[in-house]
Amino acid sequence: MSGTVHNNTTEFDRTKALLGQSSSQRNVRYLSDAYAGQNYNPQYSITPGFHATDLLPTFYDLNVDLTLFGHDESHPLISGFGSFAQAYQSYLVSHARSGDPNTYAKTFNISSCDQLAEGR
């Protein structure tokens, strides 16, 4: 696969590498190379980092409003996850607003999205 040497010692790691490189990663890489300097490639490294695990922070709402015994209460859906989700969402909104995911992004334990042409 792509001429890269992998040290996948378990069957799970080998399967993960096969699926990742044969489906989504390779197609994204070809498109990124074709439009070099005109696109951004974010690296989603929050564990477990599998396909579609970015959906939770994309659509995450900071608090769930509940009515318990006649009292309105607001509770975090996942304790401690809200600040990460807010920062992640800010990259998406910044990209929609300015064309650059870093312009209006909040920072919280996330590396910035580097443009391919910048070589970072």
C-alpha cells in the first residue's frame, strides 16, 4: 500500500491500515495533491480517530436542557468534552466564514490545519 513500511503487528492494526489506505485516505490524498495550495487537510487525532468519530464534536451541543420534577436544568452531555467540541466547531465555522479554518478558530488542544502548499 503506497510503498510505506508499516509496523502493524496485530490483525486489527493491519485491517485498519488496509481499510484506511484503500478507501478514504488515498482518495483524500489524491484530491489534496491535485488541488495543492487551495485546500486544507485537518488531522483529527482524538482517540479513537476512526471514520465518522468527528461527527460527535461537529454536532455537539454544550448542554442538554432537561426538565426534572418541574425544574429546568442544564447538564453537560459529556463532562469535559464541551471545550474540545467548541474549538473543533470553531475550525469548521471559520472555514465557512473566511475560507481558512484558522482565521477565527479557538484553540484548545488542537493543531491548526495546515495548507499543503505551505509545507508545514
